[in-house]
Amino acid sequence: MNRLTQEERRRVFLAQQKAREVMLARLAAAPAPRTVGAHSDRAGLRRLLKTAMIVTLLGGGLLAYQALEFHLPASLVEALFPRL
């Protein structure tokens, strides 16, 4: 069977513990990533672009409404028959 002796288990445990400590030390020494700032800047730019697009579409619609004449039909018959 693949059984380890108590001394071998102890050595494996100590090696794992040392690897954990090294990994945690690297994480503690590494600078924090700046993804939060970049994401919030990108989200703010996207929100600004959406707002600008909505304002542009509303302004274009208002200009088209003033430039073109829209005659709503008074009845359904007037809407279906051509004007003479």
C-alpha cells in the first residue's frame, strides 16, 4: 500500500506550509491592481456617450418635426383614400 510514515507526512506538511507562506508573502508584497479605477472611468464614458446619443436623437427629431409638415388624417376614410 502507499502509506507514508509519520516522518514523511511531517515533511510533506512542512513543505506545503512553507509553500503557503511564500505564496502569501508574494501576495502581500504585490501592488494592488488598478482595475477598479479603469472600470469606473470606462463606465462613466459609456454613460456620457449614451446621454449624448439620446440628446442627439431628440434634437434631430425636434428639427425634423419643425422642418417637415405632418398632417394627421381627420378620419380613417381620409387616411385610406388618396387625396384628390
